[in-house]
Amino acid sequence: MAYEEPITDYDEIVENCTCAFCGCNCDDLDYLVKDGHVVGVRHACRLGASKIMEDMDQRLIVPMVRDDNGELKEVDWDTALDKAAEYIANSIRPVMYGWSETSTECMKEGLALGEYIGAVLDNQATICHGPSLQAVQNAGYPIQTLGEVQNRADVCVYSGSNAMNSHPRHLARYSVFCRGFFRSRGRFDRTVVTMDPKFTDTAKMSDKWIGFEQNGDYGFYNAIRAVLKGKELSQDVISGIPKEDIYELVEEMKNAEFGVLFFGLGLTHTLSKQRNIDIAIKMVQDLNKFSKWGLTPMRGHFNVNGFNIFMAFETGFPFGVDFARGYARYVLGETNTIDLLTRGEPDVFLVIAADPGAHFPNKANQHLAKIPVIQIDIHWGPSTELADVVLPGSFIGVECGGTSYRMDGVLIFMKKAIDKPETCRDDEWIVRELKERVMKLRKEPNVAPEYIPNPAAQ
Amino acid sequence: MKTITFKQKKTSSIALEFDELIPDEIYTWGESDFNKYEVPIGNSRFPLTDYFDIKVEGEAESPDEVKMIINGDLNRVKYIGCKMSGGEILCNSSVDLHVGAEMSGGTIIVDGNAAAHAGREMSGGYLEIKGNTKEFTGASYIGEWRGMTGGEIIVHGNAGKQCGECLSGGKITVLGNCDILAGIHMSKGVMEIQGDVNRWPGGQMKNGTIVINGKLGRLLEGFVFDEVVDNPDIEGKVYDGRFIKYTGDIGLNGKGTLLINADVNRDKLGEYGESDDEYTSIREYRNL
Amino acid sequence: MEYILKNGIVYDPANKVNGEKKDVMFKDGKIVEKVSSDAKVLDVTDKIVMPAGVDPHSHVAGPKLVVGRLYRPEDSRKGVTQKTNLLRGESGFSIPSCPTTGYRYSRLGYGTVVEAAMPPLEAKHTHDEIATIPNIDIPALPLFGNNWFVLEFAREGKIDELAAFISAWLKISKGYGVKIVNPCGSEAWGWGMNVHGINDKAPYFDVTSKEVIRALAKANEKLGLPHSIHIHPNDLGHPGNVPTTLETFESVKDIDKNAAVRNQNLHCCHLQFHSYSGNSWKDASSGAEEVAKYVNKADNITCDVGQVTFDETTTMTADAPMEYDLFKLSGLKWVNKDIECETAAGIIPIIYSPKSPVNTLQWAIGLELFLHIDDPWKVCLTTDHPNAGPFIRYPRIISWLMSNERRMEMIDNEVHKWVHSRTTLPTLDREYDFYDIATITRAAPAKIHGFSDRGELTPGYNADIAVYDINPNDIDPSKEHELIEKKFGLTDYTIKDGEILVKDKEIVKVKESSTIWTNVKGYEEEEKAVIEGIMPFFNQYYSIKWENYPVHDHYLSNPIRVDVEASK
Ligand code: SF4
Ligand SMILES: [Zn+2]
């Protein structure tokens, strides 16, 4: 890392801003503001700082609509919103995807629109921590807030998560290096274990690295559970790990005073998917018979957890909720964005603060190319190439305030520090406008008692 | 007896939902009722007759006296027979999601493949799929720890991942192969797999029986070798041949039974006695 | 707008109105003495008119609830209904979604529901959910019993500082009163341990549960808060916890209450879970008679029951170690949520079955408490929703209380035989009348919480009224228990702040809810000093910045501020 001169040329400092990048939601940032732009960020990691400062890079500034020649043309807000509303109002199987990088205030409007028109609302969990949520629904959820880890934890396990790269301040601020009330020497009072097939940066700074083989996670955790029950392992090597190492690890985990398992996409996206998490949760539950253990999924986007929490208290289901029939339906493998797109069902796709163009499988993107796509976002991205209507939003936590839920479920209010570009609008306003325009264009479908569905089939 | 024949006129890219068209609901319906009916598609409803011609013959006093024959390409028709309690449905094609889900009685026969979620949380009746199924056949819906509680599912082809998840009764028979984690979290009932299983059957199983007649890939550490049995009798059905019997999943003090064909899976025996001799000696020991 | 509810049969225990045929009038959201001739007449001839219900202890919003909803889709799936032009789709049975919760309470004729456990760190989240629940007012009780600052103050005996801390934290979290859950036990759970009895110490903090309870009670009375301390004692659900419960009661006996609006200085929630005799589940029996005897004698104690309803439901409490014990018994999916420096929580699904001896015992103990406690002003109807059963079962409990015949039918045919050998329930033939029911569901809870604007049909009070389609002179509750359950389940009218929300058994209006919070005046200086004192700790050991801690107005839906002049 090259040395960088400290920034001295700024007009004001805005303190205690919240980083809108990863699930850590660091709320201790200071923005250095000059001429209405953030020119420097203090306390943030490089990921967070670069996102906040490069806010004008590739920025979407004006609404655009794709014309008959397939070119995106700049238009005024009314034209763009009317066009988008028309697409939504005329759709039969609309999907509204994204939401993880916007505020829950905006989600509220989106949910109202989705419930009105009978859309599927889904977020990035469907491609990242969806399996974790499914596992939670099958096995339970022993968690704790991050301050609890800071103050008590003496064993931190990172499984399938390279936190050093994906959540750079996680170890420093919440789990490993920080001094806690009962861990006054910080790092020296804690043991760090990384479980990952790869020798990652996080593994490098750990006390122990368990490099189980790719896709071997389920078998590995199953063996740990068997050992916790006092069973002798019959195979010498399980999922690439010698059985002696497993015995040793189990002893270490049993002797922890307060242990935490952080897991990431490396665990959710291997062969047995949600069942990996399922059995990891069960393992943590077993460990509580010997000492205190908890876990936390390493959520990626800053408000991906917020959408799940918000949807759960509003509708009873965390993501992938289908309102097509006028009541909430949540069936994994049916009402999720990727499944719907690969089946070729959706006929309108609203994407807000997300980039399916970059993250979806090919087949899903092929279908997106065939249907109207409405994009609400702040940056130009692969999805803009797919979009038929582009609505430029504003940057939560910088240009407008809003609510976010951290990876451990703690609500953070992300405050506004600077003004948004004049031609942009707040996400919340855009979605509310869409909702109101759609309401004018189409009568609410699937309202009881006009169509009473088979009561047995609900 | 009432026979209702559906003849397809056109297909839809967005799935039709057939949950209201089950014998329990329609046994009193005549052709005119079908002509009035609008079928849910996405957030809207369209006349059923846009998609199917319907012929009704005979009369029915109860759902049990209904026979529905659905012809055409049903790859985008979901919830067929969902929650039905009686009668018969014949599908002359592959079908979409949730065929026979939560059914409590009656018969569904699918002459083709079934998409995911076939027969989920079934509590009775008979579901036969002549082709393959995808994941979650006979499983529970997410979050529920009590899955299929009764009835019978037969898959002639292969079954996808997590077949029989949380099985709590009834029987699932797969004549082909099964993907990973068959019978995971199972607590009662019988799963019979005639083909191969690649990995980890019976994970976190509490009780019940899984019989695997084909080749087993990886076995979980949670299963403990019990004995070798000849011609085991599982709930009245005798399986010919020698089977290795395991108990598991020990990780949660499970008492489930996993039987795998000993002849096909000799390598597994090696774990408990390298040679064939030792295998024989275990048998002889037992015969004493 | 003026209204007159005509010819109803009114039960208003606060005003000693017991089944009189009487008109009730209201204007601009308040009950009034008389209205003009323009008043709109609502004919409720021979129907029961009561103040709208007040639920003194329920769990409807907050971080626990949302985890419950998130991880129990199988429960959410149960209550799914289709949206209408007015209502959003509903979902859930034991843990309904926020809108559903509001609708269902409204249909039962309830107007106010106290959210009984709010971790201050998650107060913003709790208020975010409260704002999503329509039709009912929701005060929330912040958790103090395992808060590190409280433990320190209690150990040092710094009652003044503790009072200032409470006063500050009620403002910060926009809370209503002081909730204590398994004092010292949830902190011990931070290390996977628990405390037993009230003289056990929290690890490290070196303070006993009894010291914490006494300190908080003294601070509470010092401030003269409208509600007393609201306690969930130690050893919940453990056979042989009666002594702990009685010692908890006894521990505050000498502390004078300092609020005219209420009679008690300690409210014990879900007392049913705290009234078990014996040493283990093998020899467990009911301790209800003993506990009730104490309550009958003591003027300073009130309680709610936490009646088991024989349903599949979800237990959720800040008593996290107890939830882990339950998990070890049932093995069902277990949730734990530890909140830094403040509290912990646990959740687990549970199936209460009449065939189970333990569940039968719990069911009987609840009813015994209702029947043994003589003064209905000391006992409130709750199920500790959703812990012992969902709130939509209140009408069923009412039908049990009003009908000895129904109880005997269940005792003889439906429940486990332990009811005969281990409880006194079969010997109790007391039956509640409508006046008693009105007391335990509205008048008493309102009085206990110190509300001075609801729970009565007194002129000047909020026009929160429920009308049930029951003619008390024409029904025999002891025989027609099914009808009682049905009729109390769906009102003819639910009126909230003078607005008609339910009419002829259908919701006709959805209105935003309010939250109620207590604003102590006269402690500003002390509050500042206390906050300054703990700031270094906060900055070092909390994972969020101070600026992000308090609940700002953004998250408050129509707050109702209750001002209290603290007497020092
Ligand atoms: S760790 Fe995450 S939230 Fe914190 S500054 Fe870095 S990117 Fe932002
Ligand atoms: Zn409670």
C-alpha cells in the first residue's frame, strides 16, 4: 500500500456517518466534504471509502428510456416514470428484485406496489445467503449482536468466509482485534480458526486453518457432531481432514468460554447448500451443551439483512415472496428470482439497487434481455445495458438518509451528509411515484372476495 | 363416475395454477361451469377455455367419483392435485411444480417427469411418476419439521436432491437413482431406492428406514455399522439379498435404519473387515 | 363527530357499572357526558358494551418477534388470507405479521397492547415494527434486569443514579416502564449459565437477583412511574419455583409505592409459569394455591396469568437460558439472540397438548390462579402471547372461566389425569361473570399500567369501546361456552379514539397505531451526569455509536407522551 497524503482541503466534516457497503454497516465514519462532494473518508476501509468517494464515477444522472432503435435516450422524469408504470401495470408476472442497497423506507413503498399489483419481491439473498435463511428456518438461529462478540468471544471461527477481503473491518471492529470488556488484550485473548478449502487472507492471520476439501463441508460437520456425541470416527480422513485434527478441534471448541462461528458464501454455495448451514447450526447448538456458542452469517450488502427483516415483519416471510394471487406465497425454488427467470416466466423486471447483469446465471440474463427491465440505481452497470427504463436514484447514507439493518439485526439509521445531484431523486420517492402511477393505470387484481381462492389451497 | 377430460389448446409461458381444479372443488361442475371459470396465471386470471377444451361425462356424488384426464404439454401447469382428498388425476405429460402437494387421498399418475416439490407434505393417497423428479420430492415445506406423513410416492426414474426430506410417515419408492441427502431429517416411514445414491443419505435422521439396493457413494460419519442381515423385512416387504445395516444419525442420537445392498457395496464392508472372509465370518457368527 | 351507542348493556368496572342498560356517548375521540341531537346513533340494543380491551403483557413487535417470523414460515403459512380492498393479506398463527396482529386484536375488541420486552439497543427496530401494526396503541417496556449499568448501580446501591439512568433510558428508548426478565440469569447466559433462586449472583458483576429487583423497584418508585416494575422472576418453568416467586414478592414488601394511579409496586407477568411445586417434572404439582394465597393477602402485588391454550405456538422470551432448557427437551429448532451489555433472548416452537401431563398441569395452574385469586383487579387475562398460546385464544379462555361445566368436561374427558392428582382445579367451581371478565381484560390492566386515558368509559377518557353481540340476560355462559367463545372472538363494534374500526364483525377502517412513552421531568441534570459517566464505557464496548443509539422521531408513530413529575 502506497502512502497517501492526508486530505486537508475540505470545508466540513460530517461525523458518525454509516458506510453503505458491506454488512458491517460501520457507523463511525467521518466524511470530509468540499463543494458538496465527499473528498475524504476517515475510519472506513478501502472498500467502503472507495465506494463513498467514487460516487460520481459512472453515475446515472438523468432518467432514460430505450427508444425504438434500442438506444437509451435521456428523457424527463414524467416520461420515464409513466413508461415504467405502464410496463408494470400491464404485466402478468412482474418481479421486483434488489432492495439490498436501499433503505427500508424505500422497501415499504416497494412492498405496497408489489402487494397492489401482485408481484414477486425478492432480494439478493436469493443468490447469496438464501441457503442460510432456509437453514435457519429448518434448524434455528443462535446469534448474538456483534458487541457481544467484541466483549466476550475467545474463539472466533470463520467458515467459508474470507472476511479480511469481503468485510475488511469485521475483525478489527467487532470480533478479533478489538478490545472487549472481558477480552481486554484484544487479539491476544482470542483464538481464530478459519475453515476454508483455500488458504485465504483470513486463514493467514488465523491461529488455525482447517482446509477441508471442496464440497466436503457437510461430511466434515457431521463428523464433528458425531465426535461431540462421543463417537469414535471410523474413517481416518474425513473430507480431507485427518481424524486426529478433528478431535483436537472439537476439544478446542468445547473449551471455549464464548465461541462464535461466522460463515460466508463459501459454506452456502457448495454442494449441499443450505444443509451445510443446517448442520453447522446444529453443531453450534450441540456446543452449547459444553460452553457458550453462537453464529452470525456474514451478510454481504449493507441492507440485505434489512430486506429479510422488513419482509418478515410485514408479511411473515423473509424473501422471495409472491403476491400474485393476493396472498403471500413463499416457496423456495418457485418464487425466487433466479428460478422464475430460468423458467422464463417474468414479463417485467424491476431491479432496484442491484446488478443482475453481473451476478445472475446466463440463462436468467437471457430471459432478462427479452423482457422490459426497469432499473433504479445510482451507477451505470451491466444491468443498464439490459434496462429499458433507467431511473437514477440517490446514494443512501451519503445523499439521503434511511434505515438499514446490520448483519446481526441491529438497526442503523444512515444519515444524509451531502445533497444529491439535482436531476436524481430519492429511491423512496421514485418507487412511491411508480406505485401511484400504477394505481391509476390498473385496478387492483386478485382482491377478495371477487376471487376467492380455494380456501383449502392457501 | 364422472370423467373430465382436458384437451390442450395452447400453452402459456407463465404457469397456470390448478390448485382450484381438484376433485374436491369440481365434482359438481358441468361443462358450463368450466366455461365460466378463470384460471390464475401470474397476477391475473384468464378463461380456462383459452387453454383447454373440457369434456365432462357422467355424474359424481363425491370427489372420489371424479376422474380427471389432462392431456397436452403440462410443463407450465403447476399445483395439479394440490390438497386433493379423493378422486383420480391422470396427466399425460410431464408436469410442473407441486404435483400432488399436500394431498390427503386419491390417485395421481403422471406419465412423464415432474418438476420440483412433487408430493410435498402429502398425508395420504398415491402419487406415481413414470419419469424423473427434481428436488424435494415428498419433502416438507421449508421450516416444517413434519414432512410427508402418509400415502405413497413411486418414482420410476431418478429423484433429485433431498428426496423425502423430513419424511414422517408413508413410503417413497425410487426405482432409479437418488441425488444427495435422500431422507435427510427423516423421522418415520420408509424410503426405498432401487438405484444408486451418490452421497450422504439419511443426514440427521431420527428414525425410519432407508433401503438402498444400488451403489452408495459416501456415507456419513453419523452412521454406525450394526450388522449384516439377510432378506430384511421392512414393514411387510422382504428385500432379497444381503444388506449392511447401519444406525444413525448418531449426531442427534438418531435411531434410523440404513440398509444398503452388501453385494453391490462390498467396499463399504471393508471398513469393518477388509476381506470377504471376514464378511463371511460375520455372517457365520450371526448364524450360530 | 358525535356518536351515541344506544341501549347497550354496559360493563365498566372502573365506574362500577355492572350490566346496566345505558347509552355511551363520545365526541371527537373522547367519551362525553352528553351529545347534541345531531349525534349519530349506533343501535346496540341489548348488546354488551365494554371499554376496549387492554392487553397488559404481550409480544408483538421487536427483534425477537421478527426472528420468530423469519424462521417459522410454517407458522406464517397457517394464517394466510387474501388481501381485500381495505386489508392487506394476513399471515401467521402464533406469530402473525405486523398488520395481521393489528387486525386480529381489533376484531377481538382490543385497543391497547403492551409490548413486554424491548432491548434498548433494539428500540428503534421495535418502534419500526410498532409503526407497522395498525389499530392498536402499543407502549413498550424496555428491559433493565440484566443491563450492565443497572447491575453495577444495583451492586453499589446507587439508587439515585439508577433512577436517573431509568429516566434517561425511557427517553432514549421511548419506553413506558421497567421490565425485568430473569434478573442476573440472562447475563449469566452470556457464559452459558443461569442463576437459580433470587440470591444467586451474576458472574463477574457480583450482584444478586434480589439486589437488582429491590434497586429497580426503589428507583421506579423514586421516579413515581405510572407502572410498577414488571417482573418475570427467576426460575421460570422450573418445578419447585414457588419459593423463588414468593421471595421475589416478599423482597419488595417494604418499598412504598409512589404513584396514585396504581395500587401495586410489583407486577408479576405470566404467573402460571412461576407457580410450580415439586422438585422435578416427575413429582411436579401445582403451586397455584400457595401463590394465590400470597397475592390475596398482599396489596402490593398484581399479576397476569399466561394461560396455556393447548396450541402449537412459539415461546419467546428474554429468559434465554430457559429457552435452551426447552430446546434440550424438545430438540426443535432453537433461536438464541444475545444483545450486547443488555439482555438475551431465546425462541423455540412448542406444542402444548392436552395429552401431555406437564402441559395439562400448566393449563390447570393458569385456571387455578384465575379462580383462587379473589380480587379480579389483581389478575389479568394474558397468554403471554405467543408463549402459552396466541392472543386469538382469549375468547376461549373467557369461555373456560365462565363455565365450570366446560372445565369439568375437559377435566373428565380431554386432559391428562394429572389434573386430578396434582392440582386443585377439579375442586373449584367458581365462575366469572361478565363484570369480572371486563375487569380482567380492561379495567385491571389499565389500572395496573397506570393509564389515565383508557380502560374506562369515564367522560374525558379515550373513546376506546368494544361492543359484543351478546345479550347477557339471554345467555347462560356456563352452558353456552361455545357461543361465548365465538361472540367474544369478533366484535360488533370496535371503536378506537372515536373511530369505528370494526363494524358488524368486519374491519371497516385501518388506522395508524400510537406508541405510549413515559417522560420523566425533573431529572434532567442527573440524567446528563449519568450519561456522561457511562459514555467512556459506551464508546468502548458498544458496537454502535452513541448517535445511533436513541430512538429518534423518525421511528415513532404518533407518540403519546405521558409526563411524570418526579418527586425527589
Ligand atoms: S467493513 Fe464494510 S461497512 Fe465497514 S467500512 Fe469497510 S466496507 Fe464499509
Ligand atoms: Zn412475556
